[in-house]
Amino acid sequence: MAHTNGRRTSRRDIYVKLRQMVLALELAPGAALSENELAASLGVSRTPVRESLILLAQEGLVQVFPKIGSFVSRVDPAQVADAQFLREAVELASLDDLPEDLDAPLVEELRHNLKRQRHADLGLEEFFALDEAFHHGLMRLSGHGDVWTTVAAAKGHLDRARRLGLHENVSPAVFAAQHHEILDAVVGGNVPLARTAMRTHLRAVFQDIERIRAHSPELFAADASTVPVRRNVVVWE
């Protein structure tokens, strides 16, 4: 087992940490990855880092090019669309399965979540965590909360696109307002309105992608066959 700050750290811990660094854009799309540097920063040997990068490559979050190196995958709009399709289908279906008598403590939990989303000094990662908890909570209302784990595992590229969108927007207030609209419709028993509001909310990421890609195309995968070129430094063509 590896050690970090004197504590036993499992290979799973290293994988989870590196995955979160990729999803949170701490390791930016297209960035070169050094096993030695990552191992040093995490206080572990190269072996768990190498194994974690292999797992991340299997998820499509890392690309490994023989004789060139390993890189954080650039955000793939096609994979974003696939994950969005899955997420929208599941979340809209869960709205159709809401019981007549909603779980009152859970509704209160969701309202508290929304109140926290309104805090002016809220950081983007804090808002993202609240956003995730809100959507998971809505699925719990329908009795399908366990499905969220499957959805979360499939949306790596989508989550990076969402974070890019949050960084691009001046404030996440517009998303918080959409959450309020969805919850008010759910509590009011207006499922058609909740579905419409949810669909609009979830599809906002596509507008973010087009806006960001217009000024930062290097963050996005344009061609699956594109590989970086080694000159004095490794660059993407």
C-alpha cells in the first residue's frame, strides 16, 4: 500500500483523487501527464498512479500515446451528448414516477440545498456539489436514488463541460433559479412543467460548449484521430 502524509492510501484512493482532479479541471483538458510528477505531488509511488491512468484511459478521460506520453483527454462533445442523453432520460423518467405524497423531510432537505445555492460567496466547486446533491435528491424523491451512481459514473465528459460552463458564467444564479422552478413544480404536482423546466436546464450545457469552443477550441476534441506531436515540447496539432 502507498502512503500519503503518513496515512495508508489505497490504489482506489489514488484513482478517485486523479479522477476528481480531471473532472474538476485541476488537470486541464489536453494537459500532459507525468507519472513522476503526479506520484510526487500525491506522495506515492508511480505504480498506483500508472494503474489509475490506465483506468481513466478506459473511461475516456485520459489518452495514452506510445512514445509520446499520456494526456488528459480533451472534452469530447459526442461523449457529452451521449451522457446528456442518458442523464435526461433517467431524470425525466424519475419525475414521472414521483409519488402523490412526497417525503416531507427530503423536500425540506432540497429546499435547504437551494437556500445554500443562493449564497453570494459560494465557490464553483461548492455549487457543483450542491447541484449534484439536488439532482440526486430529486431522484430519491421518486424512489430511484440508487440509479444516480450509474448516471454519475457515465458523465465524466459531461461534468467537465458543465464545469467549463460554470467558469464561463458570471454567476451560477441562473442555474439555482432553474432548480427552484423545478422543485416548485414538483411540490406543486405539476409534472409536465417540471419535465419542461428540467429538460431546458439539462440542455443548457450544449450552449455552453458552443460558446466556449468559439474562443477555446483547444479544450475540445475535434477529431478522434488527432494525436499530439513531439517537437521541443509536445503539442496538439
